[in-house]
Amino acid sequence: MTKQTRRTFVFLQGVASPFFRRLSKVVEEAGIPVYQVNFCGGDAIYCRKDIAWDYSDKPENFSIWLEERIMSFKVTDIVLFGDFRPMHVDAIKLANMHNIDAHVFEEGYLRPHWVTMDLGGVNANSSLPKVMHEYFSAKTPVSLPKPVDACYRLRVRATHDIAYHLASFAMRLRFPFYRTHRNRTPAQEYYGWMIRFPTLLFKQARCQQRIQDLVESQQSYYLHPLQLSADTQIQIHSPFKDVHDSVNQILRSFAIHASKTSILVIKNHPLDTGLDGHEKYIQKCAERLGVEDRVIYLETGNINELIEHAQGVIVVNSTVGMASLDKNTPTIALGEAIYNLQGLTYQGRLQDFWEALQRPNRYFYERFKQVVLHRTQINGDLYGRRGIDMAITACLRRFQLSSINVGEQYPPVITTPPAPKKS
């Protein structure tokens, strides 16, 4: 499908931001028919009315509804965020049946400054190779451009999120069968954040001091970063039913198999709502296993510093695993992840990892990272104006519409300070 006039795009649910609205507008300006589906009021306020299709029926009828439109409008491309939402699962199945390109967005596999845009699925469903030799045979540019600072701001993201959910509530009668894919209501999550986030200001210095003391003591420690309770990657692509299930099994293995002089550091996720009581649960488990004096729980702190000095990192399928490999730290992934490959992560049992501590193959990791960047990562952000401008420009290249100009050109990220000027 190289001719633009033969293509038709349908946008499904995106993130709570103007990203899909702006991207669809630019695609349409290329002369391509574009439509966007609203599943709830939040989608509606971030969608242009002239291209909108409301879906207000029951979820189980969506597949038939969408297939009728695929056939009638000769759809060639479907664009969506996240491959785990029930109606997105149906859409991807239809895309495979009808030989349609499903462009799936997700938060970046690499952080910061990156957004994931993969074909057919993301994370464990990614189109990326599954074995080492395929990475070395994959075609990529000799060198990739340096990332540009996308200027991500949490307050911008939070503002969009609040607007999205207020609109969903206000238009609930227009979309009577819509149910969020998350395990808590927006009101519950906001309540948790209102309680937790102010306390982080007081805990930041204490947690960072504890990290500094731990590093300076040269005490041997392992790191386990928690994922969000609502993270479907744990529920769908791991053997665990939830975060507490994974923590319980990791603590049990640590208590039995790790050196009795070692420490396990468990760090909470920055966006956790605080509603699941991780600290109390971990303390209770550690006491039951008799390792309460060897387990440190951190509510916040510098994750990169923890990774750099850790003996090993235990993840389920968090993107922290990528950061750990980047720092050449021994890593084990207990769930499915794009980086859980022979030569990168430890492929044995968790009970053996505590002593094996096998570092990633650095040559393979650099090649793996190059392929991941080239095939699935776009430089930008999904929430702020600058980041969206950057992301749209990269998306157009992926859509083979790169002749269109979008936004400003931004300088690359400066990773080292410039040399002083000679007087």
C-alpha cells in the first residue's frame, strides 16, 4: 500500500491527550481518509467531530461493528494505544484477518524521550525478533540519531487525565456500556494520589539518604522495582496474578536461596496510588520469612543509582529491566518481555540467580538496543505540545508520509556539558 490515495486510517482509543487528534489531522492533510472511534466521553473531547464514530453498544458487539466499517470504508490502517484493552484485542484480530496494518502505541521501551510504535502488538506481542541471531541479521542504519528532549511534564499529563475522566463521567449516558480497562475507578486513583504524592516530598530526602548510605557501605544488595498494580503486563504476560503475588515469591526465594549477608531493596513505582499498602504487605511477608532485617522498602529515590550498584535486578517485565541491561547489571525477568532473551537476561531459575549473577552480553545488548530503537521507538512524548510535535514527525515517517512538515526542529539532548569557551 504505497499510494496514499488507497489508504484509509481508523484511530481507536489513545491516551488522555490531544495526540491522536493532532496525528489524525496531519494524516488527513496528506489526502488520506481518516476516522476516529469514541468509546467514552474522554475520547470524544480529544476527537474531531467531523471524523468521529461513536461506539455506544456492548463490548461483545464491537468486533462485528468494526468489521462492517473495515469492509465498507476499505480500511488499510488501524491506530491504537495498548494491545490489551478488550476492544483493541478484537481490532488487532480483525487487522490480522484482513491484512491491515495495526499501529500500536505504548509508553517507551526505552526511557526517557521515547514512545513505542510497534506493528501488530507491543511488549510480549511485539514484532521484534525473539532470538539473538535475528537481531544481528536485521537491517538497521549504521548510526541512529541522538534523542531530543521531549520535555515530559507530569502536571501536563495529569491535567489531560483529569479532563478526560471528567468528560467520561459527564457523557456516561451517551456511552452506557463503556467500562475502563483499569482495576480502579479514576476517583479512587485520584484519592490515592492526593494522599501519597504530598508525602513523597517529605520522604524523598530520607529515601535518597538511605540509598547513599547503602551504596557507601558497599553492602551486597539486590533490587526489585515494583510495577503498578493496574499493569496488565503482570496479569497477562507473567505467571503472577498481581504485584503482591510476585513480591511474595521473590521474598520467599530470597529468604531461602540468597546469601544471608545480602539485602533485598524493593522500590515502589513513581505513579503508584498507594492504595494497595505495599509497604505493610512487604513488611508482613519479610517478618513471616524471618528476613525483616534484610529487606529495605523505598517509597521513592534514584532508581538509576540503585541499579548501578546492585548485585542483580529482579523484574517481572518492567521497563526497568531495559535500564538494568543498559548499565550491564545482572538481570532476571520473571515474565514475558522483549528483552527477556538468551544472552541478555539470566535464563535459569530465580533460586539460582542469587548466586549466578550473569551479566548481559554487551555486544548483543548494543545490537538489540539499535534494532529496538530503529523498529519500535519514536522520539517524542504523548502529552505536551513539543513532545507531540516530535512524535508526529516520527510517526509520519513510519506511515511513509514523511514529506509532510510538522512543528519545530529541536536540538538533541545534551548529555555532557559543553567545553568552556576560550577567552
